[in-house]
Amino acid sequence: MTEIPVITDPYEIQFPRLGWTFHINPTAFTIFGIDIQWYGIIITFGLVLALLYVMPKMQRFGIDAEKALDAIIGGVIGGIVGARTYYVAFNWDSYKGDLMAIINTRNGGLAIYGGIIGSVAVGLIICKIRKIKFLPMLDIIALGFLIGQGIGRWGNFVNQEAFGSNTDNILGMTGGEIQATILSDRASGLDYFQTVHPCFLYESVWCLLGFVIISLYSRRRKYDGQILLMYMMWYGAERFVVEGLRTDSLMIGNMRVSQMLSAILCIVSIVLQIIMIIRVKKNPEKYVLYCNTEESKEILEQAMKRRRGEDEDDTDYQPITDSDNNENIQEEE
């Protein structure tokens, strides 16, 4: 490997073999004495893009978007709490006794799997209360996850964190903060004169590619829950590989927690998809998509009436027919 010079500027990020150099202060701006970090802005941007995509697509999955919004808001809150709780739990020695450090997420410290667990748990509770079907909701939300994760990983780039082991490939990166981190933890075995794997980039590209592929396939899904299973397989496979490159993995003994969970997710998803393919082929009438059921059509009709401000007994109201519903879906696409 070719040695690279020491970088004295902590905000400098380099991709030496590509000839790229960036100077990025993790603090975007300060307002009323509070530093606003790029990390939070990027994650929020990813969340907004995910919402802009999933909300107009709710009808395609047979879901009332107004009701679903409650579950999404609850899921976002649950996701943030879950992501931070998960991260702190596996780094307890660094946080015990310091409440402010535990709740301060502006500089990072959010675990993806904790966020997924928290958002799904809270979201499903609200779905139960609001009488929203679980599987169709999880299908569309899984697509939102891919958008949010694909964008959100760039927060790691700004913070120069979540990087991998030394590499000599063309995408190898380094930076002032990366070198300082390596120097402060000589036990990691990394050489700060060498570039490291940009794990954030690998995961971002993989998630966004997965979003494109799975969202296109979603129009031909065979059963409710299929998109969720595809997400589990897609993300689980990538995270298993990339987690093996990282040097900051959350550990239980000698096991990387996220790598173990990723393997389980991927394997379980593949097994369930095989089982469901067999079942759908044997009995296709049993696995009708929820969006094609009379219950879903009635819910969407009532939702449209609410948006029009019409009463249920309004004789001038014309129910949505199958052809109308198809036209609406085509317009969304």
C-alpha cells in the first residue's frame, strides 16, 4: 500500500486515488448558541424524502394515508429512541453516569437495527389502535427505510465515522478525524498512514440500488409482506458483508452483533420467501393482496369522501370502481 501523509486538519476528508479532497465541518451552523450538526440535517433529509415517497403510494397498498401518518410519526419517534437505546446499551461503559451524553445524538451514535426495531414496534402498536393492516403497511415502509438509510449514511461521511479496515482500493478514504481515531485506538491494528474502506458509501449505494429494484418489483408483488421480506434479504446480505469490514462494531464477546443479526435476517427472509412462493402457487385465491379486497376499497372510498368533505349519506357521492382505482394508481406512478 502507498503511504499517505498525516492530515492536520480534522475536517479534511480525502479520497487519494480519486484525487478528491473535501473540507467539511460537522457543525452546519449555530442558532441561539446551539450547534446544528450536518449529521442531524442529513438524517432528517432522508426521512423527509422517504415520507414524500411513501405517502402518495399508500393507496397502491390499500392503506388510508391519513391514518397511516399517525403510525409513521409514532414510528419515527420510536426509531430515534430505539436507535439511541440500542447504541448506548452496547456502549454502556462510555455513557453510564452521564445522562446528557446519553440523550445527545447530534454527533452520531444511532444504531440502525435499534432504529428499525423501535420504529416497527411503536408503528405496529399504532396500526393496531388505528386498525391499519400490518403487512401492507410494512411493505411500503420497507421502501421508505431503504431511502432513509441510503441518504442517512452520509451523516457518517461528514462525521468521519463507521469506516472500515485498511484498503488499497480506488475508493479508499482518509481524513483528519479518521487518522486521529486510529491513533487513539492503537489496539484496532489499523495503520493511519493508509486509507480505509468507506463503509458508509457501500451501504448508501446498496440501499438506494435496492430501493430502485424493489420499488419497481412492488407493482408485481404476489402477497402482502413480500416487499418486507425482500428488504430483509437485501439489507441483511449487504450489512453482513460490510459489517465485517468495520472496526467499530457493537460486540457481544467476540461476535459482531449487527453481523449476526444480518445473517439471521437474510436467512429467515430467504426461507420464508421460498415457503410463500410454494403456498401462493398452490392456493393463489387465498393470498389476495389487501389492496384488492372489498375492505380496502371501502376504506379508501371513505377516506376520499373525508377529503372531499362529503357525508357518508351524500347521495351525490359515487363510489370508487375498480377502473377508477386503477386510474388513480397509474396517476401516482
